[in-house]
Amino acid sequence: MYKIAIAGASTLVGRELKEALSESPLAASNFTLLDEEEAQGQLDQVGDEITFVQAIAPDTFDHIDFTFFCGSEDLTRKHWRDALRAGSTVLDLSGALDQEAGVLVRAPWLVSEAVTADLFTPAVVPAHPAALALALVLERLQQAAPVRATFATLLEPASEFGRAALDELHQQTMSLLSFQGLPRALYDAQTAYNLLAGLGEASKVSLGAVEARVRRHYAALSAGRWPALALQVVHAPVFHGHTFSIAVELERPAEIAAVEEALSGGHLDLVLEDTDSPSNLAATGQNDVLVRLRPELDARNSSQISRLWLWAASDNLRLQAQNAVACALDLRRLRPQGTVQ
């Protein structure tokens, strides 16, 4: 029996994490739900356990085995060291700690993951869901042939920026349909019915920061085993789900059948029919990354390819939550079984 705290329990990521924990071997744990002032006192549930969202107090993290930080970066920076001092294992889903000394970016789903946490690891950051999706694709493609270069465009949904972004996208959509002025409190740009590679000067969120984080996490997961990632992030006018356009150049021609086999399984779901094209809607609730292969055939051998396009989609919040649970399950080996610290 473990004790688990979720800081930022009422956020979109926090809610998805509660569901993922309820479906995992950690479902029998005792849960403490924490959040900032506006969410305190709300009745909430993890699995069959009903509880209230609490404030973070000086002794909150005493006897807590795992603390998941799912709220704002400021919330994480304010309290993560308190959790460490109390002996809790810290898992940061907020993106605040990936540049802290000794903190590891993890993705246990990768068969050849390059890093492993030990007793001296101060905290673990479950990899950004876009970096994880790209890493899964690259790891599997390497089974068919070495990859020379990878180029990707990531279409970012509003849910990556939290509930306020969802609300503003919804309000902008309604305002445009009723010919009213657009709310710009968060984005400072028209995101409804629009694709943007940059947001307004006064925007409270940044596509550049997202791109930098995905690059860092991809590099950490790669550990030099895959080629550098050429990446552009574009904000899409959708509420939920990552979509990707990925171009890959292989070092040598590979059989199409070998590439298709490599992209099947291992948290990848290869879609073969045009009628079932991957999309952010199709990926909702899925643990796997949906992938569609568009090969550029070799003129000399129609069964081989050296360049290919991939169209992929994933449930960004679910992928992040599932990866966080996988990290916690992996970290159980560092904590004593059957007793609470």
C-alpha cells in the first residue's frame, strides 16, 4: 500500500492522471489530492476513493511515497523540494524541473531507454507526450533501417496549455460566430479557425517554449542514438490531441513490409486504411500513437523506400498520464514494499 499525492489534481493533466492511476497496479494506494486556492474544498475521486482537494501545508508531504506535480510550473517550483525533504519520490508533469541538476527525463515504454533512476535521483520528469510519440516512432523505425534525418511539424492543441486555453478557444469560436470582439486574455491572438506558428506579444503561453521542451526531452530520450530532430510547432484550432507530420530519410533503402512491421506494436498502431486516417479525434482515449505511412517509392525497386512521410496522432493528456504511471511503477523498486516511509 502506497500513499500518493497529486498536486494540481483539478487540472486537465491531473484529472487524466487520476483515471490512469485508477486503472493501474497503484489503484489500491491511498490518495491525497492537492491544488491551489481556487480548487480547494472540491469533492473529487480516484478510483473508488472519494476525497476532498486540500491545500498544501508544511506537513502535507509527510509519509507520502509518490508526489505527482500536475499544476502550474510555479506550484511545482514552490513545493517540490518540500516533497523531497519529506522523503517522497517526485514526478513532475508540469515541465518545471527538466533543467534542474540530476533530474531525469523518463519514458519506460522505450525498449532501449538510456537512463535509469537511482536513489540519488532528485526527481523524474515523464517525457513530454510529443517527444515520447516521436521517440517511439524513431526507435521502431531503426529496426527497419538506420535513420539519417527526421523532420516534424507538431500541431499543438489548446489542452496543452490548460483549462484557460480551452475556455478562450471556445469563447473565441462563439464570438466569431456571433460577430463579437475576441477575448485575448491568454493567447493575445486569434486561435479559433486559425493555424499559428507564433502567438501575440502579450500571450501568456509560448509555442517557442513548447518547441524547446520537446527538443530537450527528445534529445534526453535519444541519448545520441537517433538523428537530431528538426521541429516546428504550430498551434491548431482544436481542443485536444496532438497530430504530427513527420518526414524521415533512411540511411539505406528498406523493404516497405519491414517498415510496416516496425511501426506495428510497441505503443504504435499502424493504420492501413485511408478511411481510418489518424486524427486527434480518433486518438482520444487511446494509449497508442496512431500512425499512417506514406512511402516515397524507390524508382528502381517498388518494394523499397528510403524516404517516407508519416501522419500521426496521439491523445496528449492520456499519453502523458500513462507515461507518468509507467515511471512510478518503475520507481517502485527504489521504495520498500509493504510499508510507508
